Amino acid sequence: MTPARQDPDRPFQRFPLLPHQMRDRGRTVERTGYVVGALLLASGLLHLAILIIGGGSWEGPLSFRKPTTFGLSFGLTLITITWVASFLPLGDRKRKVLLGAFTAACVVETALVSLQAWRGVPSHFNVETRFDALVARILAVGGLTLVVVIVALTVAAFRSNAAVPPSLTAAIRAGFVALVVAQLAGALMIARGMRLALSGDPQRAYASGGALKATHAATMHAILLLPLLAWLLSFVPWSEPRRLRTVLVATAGYAALAGAVAFRDVRGLEGRPVPTPMLALVALGSFLVLTPALIRGRP
């Protein structure tokens, strides 16, 4: 059942946090995604507490930073993807396969990184022993699985879906495009690091394998922030075209900010003075991102 079409100049009613299919039936694969995502978040918080209490370092391949960031990031991403995918035009079987594979890959990636941290050895780019090399390869396969699922969901996001308002559709599409960029950045880092590690230069792999880490992080969570903004705008008594324009402005701002971060990574500017053009790009992106909040209360 889809909502009746409305006059585009009239406001949409408040859009539900979950589509009616999930509220009525609660698909098992989606419930699983939310529960597993919460457990991954708990794992990240547990490792953060251990890191703080133990006084460990935040830097280096052996730091408990990795299981902390992996648990928090994968937990949040899994919950986000499960939520956003509920608005996509997917058949039940395809939805089950894609979300099931995504959930499994998130668990494997987080579990193996945490295992290696507790063993006191690097998780990525580590081929010192047969077991470590197996872990590194499984992590690479898990990363490839995430990329395949995200690309499939991105394709689905660009299919027509009259049940979802244009503002939310635009936010979801932009978020998935950014997420694809994040996965490409991650794939490039893994490929470079593994190539150096397999060629017998693991120290260089650890030193340069994370060159695009900030770009990866900056583009990772647009899939949460932009759809969340679109959903929050459904509480504002605006016409749908105005909500759409606001989402597009925020999307442009987010793209400018992510572009500035990517420029910094590609040029290797970490620890160096930031160029004026890059500062201008960050300022522009910040202004465009904040614009929706600044004008929200206006009629």
C-alpha cells in the first residue's frame, strides 16, 4: 500500500521513521540488523573504555583504537543501512540476501579486528604468520562483500519509488553515492597496503596504507546524516519542494566538506599548514550544511 499522491506545493504529512511494512511485519533480517548493530556499538564502547582505563595509545596498528572505531563505525553503519534500505524498492528475497550479507560482513570485520587487537598483532596488512595472512585476506574479502552490497543498494536507490517523498529520495541517493566513494577509498587503502605487505615491506604498509582514512570517514556517514535531515524536515510545515531544496543545499555542503578532506589526503597535507583555497572550501561547505538549520524556523 502506498500513500496517496499530494499536491507538490502542499506539505507532506510527517514521514514515519519506519515504512508501514516494517512497522506491521518487522522483517526478521531487519530486526537482526538492528540487534547486531547495537551489539557492535556495545563492542566499540567496551574497547573504548578499556583503552581509556588502561591508558593505551590511540596511535599505531596495535592500538585498541581499531576495535573501538570498527565497532562504533560498523554498528552505526549497519543500523543506518538497515533503516535506509527499508525505504528502497526491494523484493523480500533480495532484501534478505543483501542485508544478511551486509550484517555478516560487518560482524566478521569487527570480530577479526578485535581478535587481532587482543592477540597484540596488526589486523590489516599482517602476513607474518599463516594465520595472520588468512585474517588479512578474510578482511579483504569482507570489505569486497560490503562494496558489492552497497553498490546493489545504490542501484536500487535510483529506481523510482512513489511511496517515498522526493526530499527523502534525494537524501538517500546522495548518501549512497557518498558511501560508494567511502568504499572505494577503503578499497584503495587495502589494495595498497596488501601490495606492500606481500612484497615484504609491512612497515611501509602500516605507515602509508591509511593515507585516505580521513576521506573514508568523511564520506562514510552521509548515508545517515542526509536521510536523517530529510526525515526531520518532515516535522517542519514546509512544502515538499522547499524540503527538497533544503536537502540539496545540505548535500552540496556535505560534498564540499568531504571534497576538502579528500584534497587534504591526496595532497598529503596532514601536519602541514592548510592552503587558503582549502580553507575557503571548508568554509563554504560549513555554510551550506548549516543553512538548513538556520532557516528551519522560517515559514
